[in-house]
Amino acid sequence: MIRLAGIERIFRVGDEAVHALRGVSLDIAQGEYLSIMGPSGSGKSTLLNILGLLDRPNAGRYELNGRDVTGLTDDELARVRRETIGFVFQFFHLVPRLTAEQNIELPMVLAGIDPAERRRRLDKLLADYGLEDRAGHRPDQLSGGQCQRVAIARAMSMGPTLILADEPTGNLDRHTGQDVMAVLERVHHEGGTVAVVTHDPEIGARAHRRIRLVDGAIAEDFREKE
Amino acid sequence: MRFGDLLRFAWQVLGGYRARTALILLAMGIGVAAVVAVSSIGEGARLYVVNQFGSLGTNLIIVLPGRSETAGAMPGVLIGKTPRDLSIDDALALKRSPAILRFAPLIVGAGDVNAGGRVRETPVLGTTAEFIQVRQMDMGQGVFLPPGDPRHSQPVCVIGSKVARELFGTRPALGEWLRIGDRRFRIVGVLARQGQSLGFNTDEIVVVPLAAAQALFNTEALFRILVEAKSREQIPHAKADIEEILRLRHEGERDITAITQDAVLATFDRILRALTLAVGGIAAISLAVAGILIMNVMLIAVTQRRREIGLLKALGATGAQIRAAFFTEAVMLALGGAACGLAVGKLGQLAIGQFFPDIPFTAPWWAVLAAPLTAIVTSVLFTVAPARRAAMLDPVMALSKR
Ligand SMILES: Nc1ncnc2c1ncn2[C@@H]1O[C@H](COP(=O)(O)OP(=O)(O)OP(=O)(O)O)[C@@H](O)[C@H]1O
Ligand SMILES: [Mg+2]
């Protein structure tokens, strides 16, 4: 489903060039559960942002579901993102003035889905992620774990085939973190592709495929036998 | 994104930043209220003048001695030497014009009016029976001056309602005698109350026959001739006839001025309209200031809401959607401000109306339309730059913890 070939990402800071990704090539099949680990500054977030079409590589080829997406315009990328990709962030990134329900609804609102259909999906998502009794709460009235569940429900609202999570447990205690991972893994069990960036070896080890980045290049690509 | 959702989203933003929203509404509201209030004062003044002129009579032409270069402008702005007087014969000659329905020669002076031991100084008007029809006044009691040859007069007079009250109190004035100078007049009528009309209060006058006034003030010269044309269409013909008849009578000299009511009205109308527009325009500057305030606030919002904008983009919002969100917010602010402003402007207008009940303060339609429109246009214009900036925000940068 995903094919990266020779991806380069260079950031220019003044005169200096920071080589964040150096020739990354990676194939990810539909339904894979993947963790990306590596030292700080090794390019994990950069890789995830490129996978999620939030960032563009300076060189290389990116095929998503058989379609070359490197040449698409910003708005086309936004549409692909909306239809096929769900993001989960370390800092949740919920809109503080909106309720849990309204936050979950955002991608559907942006996609222009009609209110009745939205309501139907919303009820299912709230039930799926155990948020029924928190639907009307604002983020500041929710615990960290609940916030992250709201964020995951939001990522899932458009029925994406690819879920990208950048240190989703980074701001949670161990127990809550494992809870959140269990929720993410449900997506995987339902057939979705999940990629998780993490610093926690215990979290990383839960994935069936573990990639290790060092200095912007893939140093290790481990696949568990079935 | 659906339109309803766009509105709801903007509504939530406005509700989320109450102080900011209130501030912009205030600025917009003040601007719109200022435009409405100021222009309704100007419009009120215009309508007041128009009504005052209208109350003089219809299809009216005023003939005065002397040549005024800009016919139709303010009367009395005369140039050249002392003009030839207008005489009763001049007035009577106007009968020849088929476009003229009736006319009333006029002499104006002031006299001490005595009755029953009380004395009062009032304006005294000398004229003929036609005057009441030309000026479209009503009688309160009795009759107006009797018709007849203006060169001969009967010793009768008509008095204003205030004069009647002051000289006779509650006693009936009809049939009583009063004395002006050394002449005695029997009161045959009392004018209906009419009040102020172009600085001339008809409640405070005494009307005597033309010949009597000539004797009283020892003059042959007429102050004015009021002419009523047969119809609105006949006014230009009547005016031309008057000028021609009097030119022939004055040995070919054009030494009179005929002012049509319409011309005077049109001049006042133009001046006051322009004035209203000008002050309305000045008030509209405050709207531009409100627009700049909106831009400032929106630019701050882009910085403040970086994360949110980045998030929306990560969730699949296109640049157009981000821009639409900002513009919706701006238009809602403008509409809200305009609504507040119109309401406050209306209240202000009612309040001023309490102090000047004679003046019909009404906001002209163009101000009621232009003020909110200007509010919307300025706020949309001043949102272009912030919205662009928001739409171009890099989501990765916006979402990063730094
Ligand atoms: N916008 C940017 N401008 C300049 N340099 C950047 C930018 N984003 C990332 N980098 C650099 O690229 C390299 C990779 O960054 P990245 O954020 O991908 O690392 P990471 O593996 O996610 O690190 P961490 O574990 O600390 O999150 C780093 O050296 C970083 O300083
Ligand atoms: Mg990172």
C-alpha cells in the first residue's frame, strides 16, 4: 500500500543543511502494524510527516495505494489526507473550545458529510472508544488518556486505511499508555495499517514490524514471524 | 465543508474569544451607528426644509423686484443698483397670462396694533383675497379679506390666532375693531393655527387689504407678488410669461426675479443632500478604523491559533476552507456589529428626535444600506491578508511543540 523509494529530506537552517532523511526506502503492506524507533533527531517524525503527506520529500518517490503522490498540490494532498490518513499526536491537539464530540466530528465536517450520517458515525465512535459519557466535555475536563482516545476516535472518523501516531503515549503514564495502545491496536485488528513512532521499547515491541532509524537512514527492519 | 458547519464553526470561535468579539462588535457598531445617526440628522434637516417650502403653497412662483443673477438661488442676493419697484398695475397685468391661475401682491411692514386698550407690535401683511388660496392657509373663524379691486380697500382685517389670543384673550375677536396707526379695521376672520413656516409665524400676523397697507406704510411698492400657476407643467410657461409681461411694462428691462418654488427646493435639496453625504462619509471613516482593528485581531488570531490551523490542515482542510473560516468569522462580526450599530443609531435618532420634535429625523435608505455594506466590505478586505497567511501555514511547523 505504501512504497517509499530513495526519500531525502533536507532542512535548511541559514547556511546549514540538516539531512533529516537520507535515502529511505520502505514498503508497507495493507494491515501492517509498524513501530518506528531511534534516537532523538534521527528523523522519525520527519518520516511520519512525509508518510502522512504533511511534508514533502526533497527527493525520492512516494506511492500511496498505487498512486504517486509526490506531484500533488497542497489541496489535493489535503483531500487524500482527509480520506485515507488518520493522525494521532503526542500532545493530542484537540481544539480546546470544542467538546469531545465536536473534536471527533471535525474531519467529517471538513469533508462535508451530512449531519445525519455524522451523527450515526459519531454515536458508533463514542461507543467504540468508551466516550459516551464524555461526549459533551471539553478537553480540559478530560484526562490525558481520554484526550488521546478522543484524538484516536477523531483520526478514525473518516474510516482511514492508514493511522500514523507520533509518540502517542509520550504524554501518558505507563498504564494509560498501554490502554491507548490497545485502542490503537484495535484499528490494526480491523485491518488498518498502523505506524507508531515511540521512544518506549515496550511500546515498540508490541508492533509486528519494528524499524530503527539512525541518522536519517533505516538501520534495522525487523519483522516478526507469524 | 457545509455552509451551516462553516457558520457553526465561526460561531464557536466567536464564542471562544468573547472579549475580542465584543471589542470588534463595539468598533463596528460605533462606526455604523455614527453613519446612521449623522446621516439621519442631515436627512432630517433636508426634509424639514423641503416640508417648509412645501407648506408655502403649490405651483408657486415668487416675483420680487430686482434682478438676481442666479435665479433659483437664495432670493435677496441682488446685484446692481436699487431696482425699479413692482406696482399693483404690474401685478394686475399678470392676468394676461393663460398659465397663471391666481396671484396675490404682497406688502409687508410692522405696526402697533391696538385693541381694547392692549397694544402689540406685529408684522402687518397687505394683500388681496387670493392670498389665502395661493398660500393654502385655512381660516379658523370668519372669512378672509373680501375680493375686489386691490386699489380700493374696505376697513377690514384678518388676524393670526396668537394675535387674537393676546389682544382679546378668550373673548371672541370676530366683529371687534382694532387700530393700526391711525386706521381702524374690523376683524372679519381669524386664521387657523399653522405655526412657524420659513421663519414667518402666521399665527402672529395681521392681514389688511393691499391699498390699506400702502396707505399705512406710505408706499406704492410691492414687496412680492405670489403667483400660482395653473398646474405643475404650467410653471415654466407662467415664469416666462411673468418675465415677458413685466419686461414690456418696464421698458424692456429685465429688472425682476421670478423664483419657482421647485428651483429653490432643488437647490436646498442638493446642498443638504451633499452635506448629508459628506458627514455620512466622514462617519464612515470610523468603519475603516474598525476594519483595521479587525485585521489586527485576525493577524493575532492566526498566531494564537497556529496549532488549531495546523491541526485542521492535518485533518484534511484545504487552503480554501481555512480562508472561508476566517472570512465567515469576519462577515459575522461585521453583520453583528452592523446590527448593533443600526439599533444604536436608531435609538440615537429617536433620542435626538425628542429634543427637536419639529425635525423629521430619518436615516436615508442609502445610509442604512451603505453602512452595513461598508462594514462587511472593510472587514472582508482587511481579512484577506490574515486569511492568506493562515491558509499558507505549514502544518508541520504549526503543530510542532516549539
Ligand atoms: N523544520 C525543521 N527545520 C530544521 N530542521 C529540522 C526541522 N524539522 C526537523 N529538523 C531536524 O531534522 C532532524 C530530524 O528531526 P525529527 O523531528 O524527524 O527527529 P525525531 O527523530 O522525531 O526526534 P525526536 O525523537 O526528538 O522527536 C533533526 O536534526 C531536526 O533538528
Ligand atoms: Mg519526533
